[in-house]
Amino acid sequence: MKFLNYFRGETFARGIHPPQHKETATMPIRRLPFASQLIVHLSQQVGRPAKPLVRVGQEVLRGQPIAAADGFVSVPHHAPVSGVVEAIRLHPTANGPWSEAIIIRAHPGSTQEVLWQQPQYLPALDADELIEAVQDTGIVGLGGGVFPTHAKLKVPKEWPVDTLVVNGCECEPYLTSDHRIMVEKPADIIAGIGIVRQLLGGPRAIIGIEDNKMDAVEAIRACLPDDGTISVEAVPTKYPQGAGEMLIKTLVGREVPPDSRSYQIGAYVQNVVTLAQMGALMPRGLGFIERVITVVGTAVEKPGNYLVPIGTPLRFLLDCVGARDEFLEVVFGGPMMGQAVASLDTPITKGVSGILVFRGREVAERTMRKTYPCIKCGECVESCPMGLNPSALGMLAAKRQYELMSERYFLGTCFECGSCSYVCPANIPLVQQFRVAKRILREKAA
Amino acid sequence: MESLSNLAVSGAFMAGLGVVLALMLAFANKKLYVFEDPRIGEVEELLPKSNCGACGQAGCRDFAEKVVHGDIIPAQCTVNTQQQRQGIADLLGVAAGTVEKKVARLACGGGQHVAFLRARYEGLKTCRAAAVVSGGGKECAWGCLGLADCATVCTFDAIAMDRHGLPQVDSEKCTACNDCVEVCPKGLFSLEPVSHRLWVACKNQADGDTAEASCEVACTACGKCVADAPLKLMQLANNLAVVNYDCNDRATRAPIERCPTGAIVWFDTPDRPAKGAAAKRILRNDPLPLRH
């Protein structure tokens, strides 16, 4: 395999090459209008839900904090629109269980102007103040991890970080929102990298972008500072190149051991959009209230990259892009790792990077093929980027041997990229079984 | 000649080794002997050996040890019949005792004919797997998914799915082993003594209108049952009526009579819940259509 790498550049082992479908890559970011009612969930992140700061009936300004962080691993939320707080009640989420949400009725004349800000001079802040400033923006890992960014930035002192890996791979098929931000807002990304470098003690920064996005590589190269601290590298297009562990392997050549964090090997990964948002919001002290989302799929009349206010109901968004069918298959995120959504009342949350909308019957015909028993062909083993044995894991999951899966077969290191399910000729829903197993193990541990 | 003596030496050596090892074994047998009550084995023979854990012990062997020890009473094994329990009691010369029978009960009445679906789930046909995919597609996020994880896991064949996709517990067969309680991803099962006759068959925590829009038999937290119930027997919490079983001796049928949806029921017998007179009649038998 080393021999082949000589021709196509160093990258991680195994992985897959699904069709890319990046049709929206050339479509500039456009704004979506406000829905009449926006729903801001108090829990859009990993960690504790935020605490509401507003009462029912209170007027809020666009950008004003409406919920405060509850503890360190939590983030505040901001009003995405000027309006009146209509209710604070349970509302459906994409995950399933309903959770508390602040429901804001938008003023009819609400403008895009952000009326609430607190400008600050970032280079004057020390590390703790800077981390607090990150928390105040309410930014979470926008690549889909939704872990509070400020908490991730608190790297223990005993682990010096020498490389900041900026993840601009966007290896999921269909999604192009990261791509458009890299093309349109390279200055924000450089500013965000500056903030993180200030926090981590000035490591070198490498921006990794898959080589199917050369226009993004060039756009960022044109903005790089002259001191050589930040570099851009085109990495081979292969799924899941955008997983933190894989990108570290490709760019830095180090491997993250199981049960360890990447900073323990001196690397720190941050998603490019998270950095762009930090660069754009933090100097002005703004809250994170809207994000770019790729809306695409066979059922969408007007696909594209839209700037959507957080809390926009899915139903309104689908009306705007003209997605109409008797049955829709709606997925938050990409086709490989995304999550099917059951209710059109679900609002957009901070972690949604793309929305795929297909005609339900089409999907049902294609995906609901019969499942056959495992013939141990080894395709899944050949595809697993973490070097696991999905075949054995799947058979254990069918027998409910969950402890064995985690102790002997390292279920915990699986990050559910979906490569094994994608290649399985027997159509076994491997990743779904792993998700169930992980959830049961989590419940038992709790 | 020499070969013969070699043979004798090796034979003698092996015999000597055998004697030494036999002595060591005999010594160990005496020295390390642990007395085990022979009754433990006899009691174990009388137990069902299903190792279901309903008694709260680690298995039938553990149960037998504890019964012989006198830590627990024979009646604690809920799988045995009264006759078998008496057999154990006679063997040990103790009273069999009585333990109130518990049954698994489902806190949901939302079958396909009364509870709306938001989306159709397609994938691994287990409740666990469906619950991971956006909650499983039922409009009520708390309700039974009807994919029969409980019926599959039940060792005693006590749970069967009815035609509306709701599990029905056969109280005769149910041993209260807790398996269905653990397997349900929505946490709808609980083990209830049969004397708990008043039962709220709903866990929907949404406000009344939202709850009733998602399921016709949802508890809307209207409060009529609380008003009609004897003092402190019932209360409202999280948009749900809650029975306070500490006051169960005061329980009557009164709270169910005015319930508009029939979410609160009265178990005349452990298998037959009765709805109040004011509960809306459900005449529909077919599943409700998908509602986006």
C-alpha cells in the first residue's frame, strides 16, 4: 500500500470512495427569510442544557442572549430574530426525545441587522478570558460533533500542542456548505485560526482540504499571512478524510491511540466553519445565530447553500426550497453519518450542516433491500478506517454481546462513519447496530 | 539385563510418583474440605432453573443458597407454583410465606389505531434501533413503538403483541423478572403489585392539547381524576396524572369515571383494565394514516 501512496499522496489506510454529488459546490451562499416562528432549543450541544434568561411575553432583539450556559460544558443561546417570546415548552428534536425550547414569534418587520453586540479587543485577553469569550458566542463544533468549542479549547497544560489541524475536508457526499465558506469567507477563517493559535501558544496551522475543492485551496492561499505559520494542503479525496483521526494521520503522520485525545499526540483539530464563525463573531462579541446549510436532494426544486437562522422550522425551510412530495426522506447532515428526521416541526439546530431531502418512495426502493446473512467476505474490514472488524462486531451485536464488543473489539473507537454499512454486499445495517450497542452500553454505565 | 533394570527403575519411579501425588490429593481432600449443605442441591432441583433474576438474586443456585441459609423465604421465587414453593418449605421445615404478586405493566395505551405516526421507520426491526433514529417516528415521543422488543426478550412467553401493536401482558405467566423493564427504550414498563389497580397508561409530558393531538388516549392533565380522587391519592406532575401508591389502600374507581380520554384505568382483574364511563369510545380498528 505504501507503494500506491507514492502516486496519490500520503493518506490514511482503507476508507471508501462514494459518489460525491457536490452539485451545489458552485452555488453562492444565499439568505433564507425569517419564519414567522423560530424555535431555539435549550439543548443543542453536548453537555448541560442552557438556562432561559427570558420570560414569556418578553421582547427580544436579534442577537440578544436568551439562555445562559449552565456550567462549563454548556453554551448560551441567542435570539435569531427580533420578536416576542411566545412560550417556553417541550418541542420535538431530531434526536427523538422532546426537550425544552424557547419559541419566538418574529416581528413582521424584523431585519437582518444584528442589534446586540459587545466589541472586544481579542489580543489583549488572556487564555481564560479568551475561552470565556468563545463560550459567550455559543459556538459548538459545527462539523457535526456539537461539542462546546470553548470546552474543547481548554487543553491541559501538560500536553503541548505543536500542530493545529484545520479540517476543511467536507468528505461527506452532497454537502458543500464548508466549501462555500472557504471560498467566500477565507479572511474569517484566518482570523479564527489566529484566535485558536493565541490560545494554544502559537502552534503551526495546517489547513487540510480535499483535492476536489481546489478553488477553496486557492481562495485561502491568497489570504495567508506571509510569516509561514499557516499552510494549506490539498489532501486526497477519500471518505472519511474529514474525521479528526484520519486527517491527523494524513497531515501530521501521527496516529491517535484508542481512548486518547488528539492533543496527547500534540495535534489539535478544529473544523473550518467553527473557526470561520469564531473569526467573524468574536471581535464584535456577537452570538452564533445563523449558519450555512446545504439543502439538496432529488426532492428539492431549488437546491443551494443557504444562510439559515438557528431555530427555523424544517417545514418552513422545505417550503422555501420547494420540497414537496407525499413522502419525504429528510436527513440532517450528510448521507453517510447524518440522521433521519421524523418530524417537520423539528427546528434547525447549531449542529446541522446539511439537509438532504429525497422522495421517500425512491429511497425506500433503493435502501430497503433484503438483508442477507454475513458471508464473511471482509469488505467491511477492508473499508474500516479505524481498523476494526465490523463483521465480528455485527455478529456480536445480533447476539446482544455488547460488553464483548467494547472490550475485545474496540466498539468505543468506532465513530460511525458508515463505510462498513456502505460496502456490505449483504446489506446488513452494521452502523445502526453499533449505535444501538453504544447507547445500551452508555445506559448501563450511567 | 541392563534394559530390564532400566524398566524396573522407571516403573518404580512412576509408582512412587503416583503414591506421592495420591497422598497429596488425599491430604488436600481432608484439609481443604468445604462443607456444603446437601439441601442446597436439593432445593436447586426444585427451582425452575430459568435464572431469570425475578427474585433479586444472581440466579437459581444463589437463591437456593440463600433460602437454605434462611435469608429469604421460598415464596420469593415468583416462577415456582404454590405447590413447588410448599415443597421447598417442607424440605427445609420453614413456612413458604407469601409475597404479593407483581406484574409488568405498560404505561402506554397508544396503539396504531389511536396514536398518530409522523414518519414511517424503516430499518432494523427492533424498538431499540428505531428509538435511535429520531425517536422512531411516532408523534408521541414517549409512546410504545410496537416493534416487540419486550415480547422477544420475555423468557416466559408472557407478552404478546395485540392487533394494534401494543404488548399485552399475561399476568398468569408474568413472573416480574424485570427483563421487559430493562429492554424498553422508552422505559414504559414497570413492575406493579396486583393491588395497584389504579393506573395511568400514559407518559406523554407535552401539554394537554399537544398530547391529545398526537394520541387520542393521551393523558391531557385536565385534573378531573385528581379532583375526584380521595385525598392525596393523585396529583399532577409534568403534564401527567400521577398515582401516589403510598395511599393505595384508599384507591377507588372514582378517579377514572370522568377521564375524557380513558388514559387512567382501573384493573378489575390483573388482565382487564376498565375505562371510565366518560372516556371517548374508540371504534376504529385500522391504523391511523401517516400525518406529517
